[in-house]
Amino acid sequence: MKKLKLVLLALILVGACTSSSTHICRLTGPLPGEMYDYSFKDGDGNSHFGSVESTVGEVDLEIDSSVDCSEIKVTRELIAD
Amino acid sequence: MKNLPLVLRRLRFVLLTLGFVAATVAGVSIWKSRAVQGDAQAAAKAKFHSRIRDGIGQEVRFASTGDQPGAVRASVESLDNFIFRRSGIRLSGTVKNRLAEMESRSLNGQSHRISVNDLDDALTATAFERLSALSDDEILHIDDSLRGFKSPDLPKSYGRRDLILPGRVVSISTDRFVSQVKAMRDQITTSLADMIRTSMRQAVARIVHDRVSAMTEALPDAFAGAWDPAGNHPGPIGLTPVEGMVIAYSVASQDLLCDSGPNLDKLMKAMQNARTETTKQPYPGPEEHFAYGVNGYITSSPLDLAFNERTLNRLLDQIDERSSK
């Protein structure tokens, strides 16, 4: 039976501006085929949640520029056999 | 006080020595850290490829040169079943007949295999056409489908949902996304069309190359020569129409083609348990949901718009055009 474990990861701020109101936070070095959950609160206090399956390279989060990248909680769902 | 310069010189020497030692330690640490990261990446890649073999590798039978029409038809049927089990989308009889006929021609040498770059073009042309014909309701459906799995009993802590695209998450309101897609649709008939097409092709090519590269490494028998891992570019041998359709499905659904049906079910159940544990609230179960496609439990996408009969026939037209001798 497979079991998922959640592991806290860190995001690295890229600082690339996409428009005046958004910026990109980049998750570097995601492992291929693994799923990552993220969550954060925006400037208006709304909670955001989502999950992405990575392949190779990086995962970019284009979010409101009021959100500091270090405030985004990212967890990797480890699949253990 | 007269010995001060000597003390300073010694101190500088000590600091330089310490600095050198620190730099050496830091250098070794970074090297070790990168090596560990490299090992983790290599192990994860091997596991990823093994999961692809367990998924599409086990559940879709790819036909080979010399196979009889019955075997080619069985290959197309296995792909249809694979797509249905994971996303709830069925290929129509017309599309399956046409795909089987094109696959037979490709395998017996009556037509070329499609190159990876030509597949980029075929998918871009199909997506471009589809974009120009989107209704306002369909644009709303795209927005809704890309915001992840939804259920009335989803815990409140899962809050606002962002658009999930391959390798990218975009936090954007529905109003803004819809108005941007409508603007793109309306600009297709203007001088901006070429710019939109070029941007679309870049986005499509990035995902297609990622998928073809993974498939070539995971299933070297079926996808041999489609990708050159050493040069990290398309290889000398193209894709058969069935292989092209596999890549198209993977791109449109964001399904990485991993895990057999039973293992996919176990994975979704494990996701439910993990999220229930994290939020301390019951997370809805995967029963009666598909893993991919519209409101997919793992990844949701508007696959019904991309994989309907009309759009798939246009895609087959594009592939046929580029494979003809």
C-alpha cells in the first residue's frame, strides 16, 4: 500500500516581474514525477491552495506581488511503496 | 604598540587561513550538496520512468513494423481504454478507425513518422484553430477546469484555487483570465496572430519535448530514436500517429502517464488520507472521480474540449499532412 508523507520544501525567489501586480516565485529542483502541494495567503487574506505534478526543471508560481515567496508553504507528497 | 603591525600581519594571515579553510569547507559542502541533489534527481528519475512503464508501458500495446491490421487496431483500442480509464474521455469510432489506418500506413512505410518538431507544429495549429472558435461559455469552462479538483465537501482550508498549467501556477481571477483569453481569441484575425501563434508554439514545444524525452527514456522500445538524450533535442526517428496521439493526450490532460489503473487508484486514496491528516478535516474521496480530465482528482483539465471528435480529426489532418510521402 502506498503512503504519502508531506515534506516541507523551500521556494527560491526569482524576482522576475510579470506585470505591475504579480511576480514569480520559483520552485527549484522539483523531482520528476512527484507531486507538490502549495498554499499561501494573498494580500486580501484569501487562502490559496493547489498541487502540481512536476516533470523536470522548475515550477513557477505567478502570484500577487504582495505575497513574499518565503511565505509560501510547499510540501512534496512522497510516495513510498 | 610597536609590535602592532606584526600582530595585524599575523591576524591577517590567520584570517586569510581561516577564510581559505571556510571557503574550502563551503566548497566541499556545496559540492556534496549538489552531489546529493544529483543523486536524488537520478533516483527520482529512475522511479518516474518505472512508473511510466507501470502505466502506459503496461496498459497500451504499441504496434510494430509488420504487425497485422488486427494488432494495430488492438493497439488503438488499448489507447482508447487507457485514456478512458484515466480521464473519462472516449475516442469516437471515426477517430479510432482513422488512427488505426494512419498507424498501419506509418508502420508499413507508406507514410513517414511525424518528426517531433512537426508534432509541435501540428498541435500548435490545432490549438490555434480551437482558440479562434472558442465560445464564451467554453472559455469559462477552461477557467473552471484548470483550477483543480472541486467538490462540495472540500475543506475550507483549500480556499481559492489558481490556474494549474504544466510547470506553472498562475494566480489570476476568473474575470481577468476570461477577458485575456477572449482578447486573444479576438486578436487571431488581426496582425497579432503571428505573435500569438509563435508564443503558443514555444509553450507547446516545451511540454511536447519534455514528454517525448521522458517516453524515450522510459519506453525505449516503442519510442526509440524519437529523442536524443545526449544532445537533449529531437532524435532522428519520428513518432507514429498512435505515439503522437499519446503525446497529445499527455500535453492536453497534464497526465504524466504513470501508474497502472490499480496503482493510480491507490495513489488517489493515499492523497485523500494524506490531505485529511494534514488539514484534520475529511478530504473528499476519489471514488466516482477520474484522475485526469474535467474535474480530475489529481489534475483537472478541459480535456473534453481538446479531445472531442472535431478537434481530434483536425489534429489527425495536421499529422497526416506532415507524414505524407
